[in-house]
Amino acid sequence: MASLTLKKNYRCVPSLEQFYTGGPFAVSSDGSFIACACDESIRIVDSSNASIRSTIDSDAEAHTALALSPDDKLLFSAGHSHQIRVWDLSTLNNVRSWKGHNSPVMAMACHVSGGLLATAGADGNVFVWDVDGGFCTHSFKGHKGVVSSIIFHPDPDKLLFFSGGADATVRVWDLLTKERLATFRKHESAVTSMAISEDGWILLTAGRDKVVNLWDLHDYGFKKTVLTYEQSGKKASGSSEIHFITVGERGIVRIWNSERAVCLFEQKSSDITDSSDMDRGFTSAVMLPFDQGLLCVTADQQFLFYSPVEHPEEMFKLILSRRLVGYNEEIVDMKFLGEEEQFLAVATNLEQVRVYDLTAMSCSYVLAGHTETVLCLDTCVSSSGRTLIVTGSKDNNVRLWESESRCCVGVGVGHMGAVGAVAFSKKQKNFFVSGSR
């Protein structure tokens, strides 16, 4: 028999890489890619399959703020060095940089024209910069403490700018006269998010006091407060009746009607399955363009994409269409799943097992049940045709899972130490073995 000749060089196709370690991110105007802070670099990530299009390596500093120009050609970044940098995404070159603040930049926003960039600092100052020249055009001062949220009015004919800070105030600024037009004081704690209604006349503000306030931009008067019991609110739509979305520490997406101050839709359960000792919930939400749905970012670096669907009994319905995991920690074990091997089960030094769809490189679902780190796993298609997964953990237990139902169907107890090895019978396929220290 002729010997089998193996290749000496191999090409990786594709790969699942780390692309987000928490902190700032920016979504492109068409939703096709996301700029993500990843340790001391910036990753440009394809939002359809988590593939990394390009990487920007900066001067060994963690990033505190990111923003994209409206045409997605330029990326703006800032870090602890207080430098504001402008990157050309076609060449990945740093085309401009300047020192902006005497403290870290905490937020960025680009004007719809693309000619102005606003930066908010931990020193309470807000500056507006000429993008081409790199010089300051406006200096807005008055906040006492960190300025955490800033937005330009999306209508280019309305030359308004809004800033919200840790002092629980929202300030309205006139870009033409460079004067403060109003100060809103209804919040009891830091302002975390702001949004403008589609007709351009209502400002919505959310804060750590777990309320959303509505403000009339005709006369800068207060309209109403909606009690949401969430720390983060995002995005407004509609005109006569405004609908807005809130997300927060509960990990639940909710849709509200501002006129009646009622919740129209609430997820029955959270799609976040992190462990009890980790921060739980969503940290941010972005409405995607062209009716693509909603993007929610979790405290454990996951990007959850929700798509709207028609439902006969509910006015609103969202389904989780894609889950991109930005950070996988240490990968300790992995196995293909099913006869076609379309899925990959991965143990990543966490209490859960993540199952990836290899066609989209999306985390299809998560198996949660162990109370300590999962150390090992194995998979098989049983003699009855069921696709099964067995996992061993530091909690001294073994769990058997069914792939189709995504449920735990059995727990094996009796080990006196961490279970470090499990294996299905490859011949009879009707039992498995486990070993511990």
C-alpha cells in the first residue's frame, strides 16, 4: 500500500478569534461591520460571521471611546493618553491626531455632516472639533463630573447638541451661537443614554435612576417620566406615539409606549446565561439600520442580534437571530456535533458550554447548568439517533445534554473531585465513562 503523503503547510479557514474585550464599540451606518476595542488594539469585525476584516494597533493603550464617520471611511479613537486619533479604514493609517482633554475621553459622537467630532471627558468638559483641521470649534463646560453621553441632533438643519453626565443633568447646546440653551434636571443619578424621536422634537434620556424622561425640544419643557426599572434606555421611533427600547442589568429587552407609559413587549426570559459571579445584563443597545433589528451588547462581551418578526397575538416580537462572542477566555476542550459536523461544542473555562454554528461562526446556543468551570466534553449520535453531549466539571458532576432540545437530560454524581475526562462509547453508543482526580 502506498504511503499517504501529508501536506506540510496548512491554511486556517476560517477561524474564531477574540475581537472584543469590553468597552467602546461603533456600528457602521449599514450595520455590516463593528469597530471593537480589543485589549490595546481595535478590531474591525464583520457583523454577519465575526470574521476580523482588519486590526488597528495603537500605541499600547486601552481605548475609552470610538466613533465612525457617517460614510464609514474614518474611525475616531481615544484612550488614556488623551490623544484623539483619526484612522483611514481603507489604509488603516493614522491620518491625524491631537491632544483633546486633560483626562480620559469617555464618549464620542460624529455630526451627520461628517465634519465635526464631539468628545466628552472625565473632567466634565465637552469639545467639538473640526475633523479635517483637528482644531477645536466649540468648548462646552458646566457639567460637574464625568460626561457619559453625548449626541448631535440627527437633523442637520437643527444645530443642537446634547450632553448628559454623572451630575444627573442633561444640557442642550446651540452649535451656531455656542451657548447653552437649557439644562434638564429631572434625573436623580448619572445619565447613561439619550435618543431623539423620529420627528426630531422629543429628547429621551435614561439614567441609573432607572427612569426614562421625555423632553419637548420646542420649548425645552419636561413632558413626562416613564418608570422602566432599567439603567439603560435606547432609541426612539414614531411621532405622535413614541416607542422606545430599554435594556439593562436584567438582560431583558423591553419595548415601551411613551404616550401611555406602558410596556408593550417584554422578553419572557433572558438570552444571557452568564454565571452568578459575573456582572449580568446588557451594557448597551443599538438600533440597526434598514430594519435589520436590534443589537444588544452584554457585560461578558457578547453581541446579540435581534430580528423583528410578525406575531398574530403580539404587536411586537423579537427573536435572537445571531450571537457573536467577542471573548472566549481559555479554550479547554471542543468537539464536533452531529453527523454533518455543522456545529462545534466549546468549553471555555466557564460554567457553560457554547455551541457554535460553523457556517456563520455564531454561538447558536449555550448549555448552562454546571456551577463550576467545565473541564471536558464529548459528543456522539446515539444508537437511537439523538445527538448527545456529555460534560465534566469542577463541580464534581457529569451532565448529559440533548442537542435538539438543548436541555440537560441527566446528571451524574459520585465523583469526589473535579471531572477531567469524559468519553462516549464509539461502538455501542449507549454509555459514556468519566474520570476524576
